[in-house]
Amino acid sequence: MEVEYAWQPPVYGTTQPPKLVHQADLKSDPGFPENFARSAKWCPDGSLALAHCENRAMQYLDLPPELLDLTLVQASTPALRSFPQAAPVLDFAWYPRATPRDPSSFCFVASVKETPVKLLDASDGRLRASYKIVDHRERQVAPHSLAFNNSASKLYCGFEDAIEIFDLNYPGAGTRLATTPSRKSKDGLKGIVSALAFCPSYDPSYSLYAAGSLSHSPQDSANIVLLSEDTGDKPVGWVGDGTASVTQLAFNPMKPHILYASFRRRDAICSYDLRGDTGAPLQTFLRPAGSAVTNQRLRFDVDLSGRWLSVGDQQGSICVFPLDEGTSDEPAASESAAYEVGPALTYSAHQDAVGSVAFHPLRPLLLSVSGSRHFDLNKASRHPSPSTASSSSSDSGSDAGDEERGEAGAGSQGEGTGRRVRVPRRRVQPVARDASCRLWDFSPADKHL
């Protein structure tokens, strides 16, 4: 007798704070002692977590396999734990079918400043392919947002006033989709395309995706556009009021008509019902009072069952919001006001800003990383003791960091030489108060790991 297997999504308990089951430390970097993780994303099968770090490197987090309840062959684990890059990393995305069990699919893409988009092997960091984006001045452009389509056949890259589309089956130049008719035009989606998200539907006739911009739109317009792979650059619709810079977009995995958006220097995350009035939010998820606004991108995440949304704040707290509250199966009326949703659970997780949170795809676990730049101007030595050096022809080859503060010498007395006071410029280096990566168990109280 055959027994049908029915997969059940993880069950999250939010009646009490979760249990801290592991803290992962980043690999030490002597050249960058104040390193921290900007964001972290799970491999699609939940076997590994990759972090994008401040020191221009991609790094695997050291997470015990027994906590993830996965049995991996030792030979399939990555050979390297860190992949340093030559320039800052703007964004990265896992290949949707990536798994260590299949070496051919085990890869991710990374956008590195002023270089082509890199498709990197996730086991050893070698370059598999590159995707070049060149602007009108023949300069290399690194996109600010990356996303694979639902069939994992195309890569979408968002940058200023355009989206570049690469067909992964046919290497070569991409297809440019202009989001605005021209630089001077007020129509279309203006500015840097900072966020991309595909609607989670595998129906070929429903290839919808959303793109958001960092630029504020003129009054009575929006800076989130809905597009379709079938219609090209013709907008399917517009979302939001365009009064704030978009930092992240995500669809509900179980309700593809619900779109979530976060904004720069805004305390709330908004949800929009694409079946009704998209100019006004359906829900607003409000962090507790006292949360400071910030320019730092604090990434939120929605669990696979589409029931919970989690996000961190600048003070190191993590909030978990119920997504079903204030919603219905019918489209919202255009005149209805946004339903304000408070967190079902708020707990202190770190001592610094929580850069990102990520739900595990198979278990009731939440991964969080923290860290931000803090400058202590009182302790910084901006004016160290000046050093003097006699003027000679070698001064022309001195370090660019030396600042010539003046010239005093005996030239007026006929000696023909002078003395220059040079003050070395020392940049004020930021520090991170808490650069930790933590794994939280949200199992119900009687089922903790």
C-alpha cells in the first residue's frame, strides 16, 4: 500500500521568544577587523547560508548540520568558506535550484561594483560566467538588484532607468528594458531600480514581476511598477504613492496577489492587494514606538507558508507580524483605509542594527545578522602630530594621503631650501558594536530543538 507524502510547512510558535540555538562567527579578517554581515540568504534547499559582508567578501556561515536536520555528503560541502571580491558587493542571489547535492546547479550570482555580473560556483568561488552591462559611456555598470525568473531561465538586473535581461541558456549580451522613455522624461520608472521580485506562479501565462525605484516620483504617481515577461516594457500596473525610496519587494508565497514593500527611512512595511486599489496599502506593519529610522537597508522576510513576516530594527530587536490579520479573500475596496498590524512577537536579538532576517525553508528557524557603521568622532585622531621633511624632488612622489599644510623655510634668507609641514590624513574608521549571526528556533514550546 502506497502512502502519499504531503509536505507541511514549518509551524512557528510566537507566544514566547524563540530559543537561541547557535551563534556563527565570521571568519577573521586582519585587514578589516570591524567586519560584519550586511545580509544573509539561505540556499534554496536550506542546507547552507551565505552572507554578504562589509569587507567585500561572500562568506558561508558556520551552522551545524544537525540543527538543520540535513544529511549532506561530506564531499559535497563547499571547499572554501569565503569568496573575497575586488570591490564592494551590491547584491547577490542564489540560483533557484541550487543544492550541494547537484554540483551543476550549486551557484549564485553577485553584483560587484564596476564589474560584470558574476555567476560564481558556490563550492569554490570560481567564475562560471559573466554578464556585462555597459552604459552609454561604455562603462561597466553593476546592478543594484538581481532576480531570477520563475523558470530560472533568465536573470533580471536592475540599475539606473533600466533593467537588463540575460538568457541563461544563450550566453551573450542582454536585452535592455528601459523603464523610462528618456532621462528628461517624467514618465515611467525613474532612478535606480533598487528592488525586483517575481510573482510566485509557475503558470507561463502569469509571468508577473515588480520593480521598485530609489527615486521619489512626482506627486500622484508611483515608484513601483508591475511588469510582465510577455509585454516587455509596457507596465501592467503601478503600486504605491511614490513618496519614499523602495528598498525591498516580496510577494506572498501562498497569495500571489499580495505584494510587500519596505522603504528607506520609513518605520512601516506595506502590503498591497494587486486585485484592487494598488495606490493605497492594504496593511501597514508597524514596528514598536521608538524604533529609529535609518538609511541602512534592513531586509525583511516572509516564511514559506505566507503566514509570518519578520524584520529587524536599528536597536537590535526582531519583530514577527501575522500576515492574515486584516485580510480577506475578496479584493479590498478602494476607499478602505490601511489596516495597521502590530507585531505578534518582539524580542531583543542583537546589540546593533539587524541587517537582515531569513526564514529557513524547511524548519521553524530564523537566521539574523547584525552590524552597522558607527563613528566615534571624539576619539578619532583627526590631527596627529605633524612631521616635517625637507623639500626635495622626492616630495612630488609622496603619498596622496599627505596634506601639505604650508611652507616655511629659509628661502627668504638665500638658502634656497624650505621646510614643509605634512599632516598624514587618517580616515576615521567605523566600528560595529555587534557583528553576530544568530540562529533562532521558533518551534512550539514543547518541540524546541
